[in-house]
Amino acid sequence: MKDFPQLENAAQDRAVQQLLHWSLANGLVLHPPNFKAYSTDAAPVTLFPTPFPRSSFDLAVRVQPVFNRLYAKIAASDKWLSSIVDQLTEFDQDFTGRLWRTYLQAKADGITQPLALGLVRSDYMLDQNTDQIKQIEYNVIAVSFAGLGPKVAHLHRYLNQSGAYDAHGGSEQYYDEGDIATSEATAKLAEGLARANDLYHGQSGSGSPTSTIVLFVVQENERNVFDQRHLEYTLLRNHGLKSRRATLAEVPAVTRTDPDTKQIFYSPTNDEISIVYYRTGYAPTDYKSDRDWETRLNLETTRAIKSPTLLSQISGSKKVQQLLTDKALVERILNDNVGSSPSSANEKVTSEEIDLLLQTFVNIYPLDDSPRGREAKQLAFSNPERYVLKPQREGGGNNIYKNDIPSFLKSIPELQWNAYILMDLINPPSHPNKIVRAGEVYHEQVLSELGIFGTIVWDTELGTVHSNTTADYLLRSKFSSSNEGGVAAGFGCVDSLYLY
Ligand code: ADP
Ligand code: MG
């Protein structure tokens, strides 16, 4: 494994200048806070790629389709989820409970589209103690950075190729070509959308696949909008598939649903919508009013394929992740009949694959009155520095870390502890990379989190899988002094892999 390039001040200044120009020239950008429509900032990135063991990366890639299948199985029927619904919703009636009630209402009204699309990302850190990758979480809704992530590998390759990393004041390449792993995540997620769109046309047997459009349901004032735009441009360039954007509040005004066929159309252009793709809807604040919830309900009953469906979104909850640390349960879900039809032989997952998947789990405890829950309640007070406490939330900034855990738990009634899970902290190696944020260079130890993208299209009635792919990677890094790594939130930055 090579050390990081050691650059003299002047050489580093030149490298940073090149980095900023490349980022602005190639759309590796975010809107700044309180932005105008025309204002962009270079996205925070590392100056160098961060080393990561190739064997660990390969393993993460290998288990991705198994994770996709596991979560698709869970969301192929409400059988198992309804058996744990109290655990899921009792202490979070307002959000997870409301997602569940919205699903039940959609089911009562009639769900007309059996296919579901997953554009997902499984996140890991390398654990120093075991030298294995350990899963942080499996994300099923609004996964980000498939647009910007791949650009950082291209940026680092450009800097390397141009000689900006030459530590001897010349312009030689520092890394071998191929050391810096490229990612085709943008194209692969676009391919997932195109595949679902093709299947939509297969169902109706009419119209050309480019006669329908994808509806991106988005947040207002999204700062990370260019990440989404890159996916839209790739979808159009590679597949001729158009997309439109609307917030939940705008959807009723810009769509029309045929009451008989449940086909949904984008009214301004009268295009049929084949896929409703959510880049919002994962946090309570994404629903500004009851009307937004009603919109979510109405979209769920249309013919368009949803990414994700309500059941799929619920399957991505932290509570489900905690329950899945039980090997017997994972085996039962993967190999038994959880959907409404038996798994066909070619869908069987091998016991080796299941073991590889389980190897990526750390301990996750409930905080209830079960024996494991009681053990966890003690551990949270005796060794809080070993844990992170998580509520049923997505989107960053919600977790409670280490020594903050005891006082936090004491501040709420014990009954409410049930709403949280307690997870072993993963202890990744740190590296002396440099972070470039708003033109400033920060030289600190960084910790990295690997995300592997995936796409899956499955039939929620039959439980069958139409396509299931690994879709390359994202690497995010953050100062080792920070608990969380949100990029837009200002905690972290986008990085690329130097595989060794
Ligand atoms: P969210 O759904 O809000 O994204 P995550 O579970 O991904 O929540 O946690 C947010 C961040 O906190 C992660 O990106 C990671 O940096 C850190 N983190 C979460 N769980 C762990 C863990 N078990 N060990 C170490 N860091 C963690
Ligand atoms: Mg996360």
C-alpha cells in the first residue's frame, strides 16, 4: 500500500486549484446554503483517494445482490412485516406508523402495480478489529451520490494523470492506472430505471419504451440537486427516457390519474408516468401537510412502478435491521416462502452467500424487556463508549453516540427506550488524507464509509425477481473527530477508492 503523496505547499496549492476547476467544469457541485438558482459550490471532496483493501471491496460487491434479494423478499408481502408491526410502529406512530397505515389504506383501495423497483445502497465501514467490512445500514429510499460519487474517481484519476500528485516536483503519475477504482453508479442506476420502464411496457404490451417518463418526486430547495440531475441526464442520453421533477406538494397539480386503469400522466405534457422515483418522503419533515400524505397514498395505488413502495420503505427501518441480526430469521426469509409464491430454484441463495452476508453484521440490540433488551439496557450505561443509539429515522443527524447515551436515555421515560436500537460502534482505520471544502484544505485523519449501490426489480405478488444488480460504489470520508459523515449536512465529503 502506498502512502499519500507528500506535496510541497506550492504543489498542493496548484493541485487544489486544478481540483476546484475540474469540479466546477464537470458538475461535481452542490447548491450552497440559501442559494440562488445560478449559484453552485464545488462539492467537498478529498484531495487524494483513500486506501481500502481490495478483498473487502470485492466482498461488499459480492453480497450486494443477496442483500437486495433479502430486502425484496421482506417487501414482497406484508406477512412478516405485519407480524412485527407493533415493534415497528408502537413508539413511532407519527412516522413509521403513518407509513404503515398509508400502506394499509393503499391495500384497501387496491394496489394495481405488482412490480417494485429498488435503487438501493448498502453502507459499510472496515472494522479494524476483525479486518472485515461491517454494515452501517441498507438504504432503500432516496439513496444519493450515484451522480456525484463516480465523478470523484474521475477527478482523482485526472489529478494523478496530470502529474498533480507527483511528490518530487515533476509531473509523473503517482498511482498506477487502475489503482483508483472507477464507479459507473450513475449509468447503472439509470439502467435500473430503464429496466423497470421496459417491464412496465411489457405489461401493457403497447407503446414504445420511450413514450413514458419517470417522475422524480423531490424535496423543495434540494441542495444536492445536481446529483439527481446527472442521473436524469444519463437516463435520457443512454436510454432516451425523459424525466420530470415535482415536490409532493406539486404532484396533485401536475399529474392526472385515470380512475379506471390507474395509469398516471404528467398533465403539462400528457406523458404517461411509468416510474415514480422518490428523492423525498424519508423524513417526517418531507410531509408538510396531510395533503402530502394523501398524495403518497394516491401515488401508491397508481399503475406506475414505485421506487420504493411503502412496504419497501418500511423494510429499510432500523428496527428491521436489528431483527435481521438473527441468522435463523435471515435464512427463513431468504429461503422460505415469505412472498405469496414459493421461491423458484434459481432464486435459492446458497448457505455460503448467507454466511458472507451475516459476516457483515455487528451486534444490534433492542432496548425492550426481552433478555437481549435487558442486557442492552445495562451495556448502554456500563460501556456507552462502545455503542451508537439510533431512532427509526433516516437522513443523518439523528443518532446519539457513546457517552451521550446514558444522559439521553435518562432524559426520556424508560418505556420510550423501545423506540431505539443500540448498535456496536464500528472502529475503522483512519488515514491522513486531506479534505477540500469551500476552497480550504483540512489536514486531519479521516474515516471512510463505503457504499455499494444496487438495483432490483421484483414482483411483489409472485415474489419473483426480474433483475438484480450490483451498481458500483460511493466512498465518503469524514474527520475522525466527527461522529457522522453527511456531505450536504457539512460533516463529510465525497472520496474515491485506492484499492490495495
Ligand atoms: P442515517 O439513516 O441517518 O443515515 P446511519 O445509520 O447511516 O443513519 O448513521 C449515520 C452515520 O453515523 C453513518 O454514516 C456513520 O458515519 C455513523 N455510524 C452509524 N452507525 C455506526 C456504527 N455502528 N459504527 C460507526 N459509525 C456509525
Ligand atoms: Mg446512513
